[in-house]
Amino acid sequence: MQTTHSLTHGSDAAQSIRLSAVLAKALVRVVELAAAAILAIEVGVLFCGVIWRYALNDPLVWSDEVASALFSWLAMLGAVLALSRGEHMKMTAVVKKWSPAAQAWAESVASLTVCVFVAMIMLPATHHASEQMDITTPALGMPDGFRAAALPVGAALMLIVAITKLFMLNSLKSCVAAFATVGVVAAALWFSAPALLSMGNLNLLIFFIAIVGGAIILGTPIAFAFGIATVSYLVLVTHAPLAIVVSRMDEGMANLVLLAVPVFVLLGTLLEISGLARSLVNFMCSLLGHVRGGLQYVLLGAIFLVSGISGSKAADMAAVAPALFPEMKKHGSDPDELAALLSASGAMTETIPPSLVLITIGAVCGVSISALFVGGLLPAVVATLAIAVVCWLRARSGPAPTLKRASLKQIGLTFLAAFPALLLPILIRVAVVEGVATATEVSTLAVGYTLVFALLARAVGRNVQLKRLYTMLVDAAALSGAILLIIGLATSMAWALTRSGFSNQLVALMQSAPGGSIGFMLVTIVSFAILGSVLEGIPAIVLFGPLLFPVARALHVNDVHYAMVVILAMGLGLFAPPFGVGFYAACAIGKVSPDGVGPKVWRYMFALLIALLVVTFVPWLSTGFLSSAHI
């Protein structure tokens, strides 16, 4: 009788979990629809704002307020989508080496960590939104609470998704083990609170090294690792309310400059379906395909050009590799060598506008984005040339090229097909540098430009899959939500570090580095290469940029020059094995094992290190073309 009752009870529990999963899936579909609609409206509102301001000379005074309100909702709903799709940035290189049972335990702990953090901020987020109701926007008179309500709603949705994933994707045994693990850690921290308080700033090692590092190693998404460490610190050793986490998170995510992130991500996918990216590759193949090692140069050039359009390293590689790799393999190229070159090319173009890292530095470190757009080109050229030298040295001992020299007619035809794609990055840079439009506005103009081209291409019979537009909007929202949540929670963590006095100690330590500004720059290179490999570029910048840029200024290092050194150093770490996330992304796109690529990527990384040192010790490469207003 008891056995029958137990079986019935277990069956009911299983049915309840399955029903919850179905409801959660339906909820995610609604979130997808809302996020896609919001992103489309954002692009439309900003595009109209530019047209009305510059073409009709009748500015829409309300456009920025609407865009800002929608942006908060886009960020939070995108974060929900990223969580449901498993697309939040995380490090899995360590966990993948463990046994299946240990991996299941780690995944359960990571999922439970997300649940705990989101549950802890739900009530403070609700209070924050309620308080913002007393603030009204100047143009529309709209309560700001409607915008801030995105935080508690997004937190509630993430909690539903996280709980569902915890119980659906993990066994009961691993879930119980995860609850035991998190419970033991929480109890240990709670009862150690007096001892932690007496440690002074040494307790930062517990919260922001041990907890953050442990969570990341277990595969917890980086944003939530930052969040759980910050709330643990505030609860256990300070009297600050958790509302601080929410308000700083809101502040970090609400910067309208960052709206360029989802729009440029969307632009990268539009380039693929419009055929512009393939047109670029075909044109460069016609120019260089017959040269010894020519296809390697084509890959470098294509990444350089596409980087100036999409703004996303993953989008850059995904746009170029599928078009080039089959041809390169057909002509005898080693797949492992191609993935190594792809990884290096991703690292070398981090400074090409409109890189998302450039936009983030401008937003959080107070550096002119137009100056960053100007200053980023020559450092990228230096890095590209360094990689090209390695390609040339390898090509000398490689097989003779099998592609025939293209005729002038073929070159001309491919140039005409690629001309719209070649023109787009020029338009983007000129518009931002000349002050015609902000980085956010120009991203919407670029989307409009690409959509018009896609429609024209479809009208003349080309296969342009505009039916994928909805999917692209959802994908862009999810990727942007993952990025923006990191920025928001890294901003909260940076505030906690600043409150502790750590920032002042870090400034003093960096200023006392032997060798003055030279020693400071060398320490910067090492530090950001390590941070780039573990945290990726954007969270590292949000955490440490506001702390270190003032030090650079005190040592009379130009902001733009320092930004270029930081970005190249992070790119080096991001694409270098064994921890670089970008390295594994390149291997995945190249469909090869990292084991075979690792030994071959180091020659390219060494070349990039030489280029980085050249950029570091020749500031003119970053500042030579800046106007006096930028300097």
C-alpha cells in the first residue's frame, strides 16, 4: 500500500515538473515575442529620430525617453532568453574535464546559484521600481517606474526559468547534492561573518576571488557569479541594503550608449542573410586567391572588414568562416591551422570600430567613442600585419596555390557586388567621427541600409531569407541580454569594491609600479590578458576600467592609447588557450577539436604579443589621427 502510494506520489511529482516545464516553455515564447518586438521598435524609434533631426530638422524630443524605457525591458527580457537558451557567458573548460557525475553536480550547483541570486534581488527590485514611480521623464511626463519595473519582472521570469532548468535538466541526486553544497557554503559564510568582518579588506579575497572564482569554475554564468558574490558581501560584512545592487545594476544597464550593442548584433546577422559578407569574401578571393597563402590573407582581410560592421567577434567569425573554410580545405589547408588563424584574427580586430568593447569603454570609462573609433584602426592594422607575416612565413613552405588568377572582368564584377559592403563600414565611421550621429543612432542607420540592400537583392531574384528576421531579432535580444546583464552586475560589484576602499589601494599599487608609466603599462598588459581569458572583455572592462583609467590619466597616458593597449591585451587572453573563451568559439565555428588547434595557435599569439608591445610603446599609432578636441 505504501509502495503504491509512493509510486503515485512520485508520478504526480513528475507530472507536475513536466507541466511546469511546458508552462515555462510557453512563457519563454511570449518573452521571445516581446523581446523581438521591443528591439524592432527600438530600431524604428531611433531611426526616425535621426531622420527627423537631420533630414526634416524637427527633432523628436521624446525618442530618447521611449528608447531608454524600452531598453531596460529589452535588457532584462534578453537576459531571460539567454538563461533559457544557456547562452549566458560562462567558463566550462575546467568542468568538462571532470567525471559525468561531477559535471552533473557542478551544473546543479551553478543552476541553484542562479536561483538563489535572482530570488534575493526580487524584493529589492520591486522596491526600486516603486520608488522610481515618483520620478517622471521631462518630455512625456511618464513615471520612470514603468521603465524600472523591467527589473523585478525580469528577475521573476529568470527565477521561473532557473528553477525549471534546475529540476528538468538535472537528476534528483545531483539536485540534492547541490542543495547540500550551497547550504553548507551559505551556513559557513553566515557563521563566519564576525571573523570576515574582523579581516578588513582581506575578506575581499573570500567574496571576490574565492566565491567568484569558484562559481565560474563550476560553470555558473559570469554575470550571476558577480551577483552572488556582491550580495553575499553586502549581507555579511556591510550594512548596505540589497537595493544598492539593484540600483547599480539598473544604472549600469540603462546607459543609452549601450543600445548600440543589440543593434550591431542584429546588423551582424543581417549581413549574413543579405549576402554582403559573402560578397566581401568573393571579392577578396578574386584579388588574392591565386597568391601563395592567398586564402589566408583573404581570411584576415575579410575579418578586418566585417569587424568594422558587425561589432561582434562571434558574428565576425561566423560570417566569414562558413564562406571561406570549405574553399580553403578544398585547396589543401589544414582545418586545425585554419581554426588557429581564425582565433588569431578574432583577437587582432578587437579595436576595429564599432567593436562592442570600444562602445563599452566609452560608456563606462568616460572616453569619447568617436575618438576610440579613430584611434582603433591603426593598432588593428599593426596586429593584422603581424599575423600576415606569420601567414607569409608559413606559405613559403606550403603547397603552390591551385586557384587561377581572376580576370579583370571577374575582379570588377565581384567588386561591384561587394561595393555596398565595402561602403558600409566607411559610412559608420564617418557618421560617428563627424558627429552626424551617435554610435547608437548610426547602428540603426546601418540596419536600415542593410535591410534596403537585402530587399533590393531579393527583388532581383537573389535568395535572401527575410523570414529569418524574427529569429534574428530574438537571437540579438538574447545575446544582448547576456552582455548587458554582465555590465549591470559588474557595475554593482565594482561599486562594492570601491566602497570597500579597494579601488584606492589598487590605484596606489598601480601608481607605485616600478618604471613609472612604462611599468604601469606592462602590468596592465599582464593583468588584462589574464582577465580577458577568464572574464572576457566586457565584464573585465566594466569591473576594472573605471578604476584604472584614472590611474592612466594621472600618469599622463592618453585615454585612447590606454584603451587600445587594454583591448589588445584582453583580445590576446580571450583567444589564447587554455582558458580563452574566444579560442573555443573559433574551434567550434571551425568544427575542429581544440586539442589539435592549441599547439598551432601559439605562433599567432606570439605575433600578436609583438604587435601589442609595438602599440604600447608607440602611442602615436593610437593617437596620431586624433583631433585636438579628442586629445
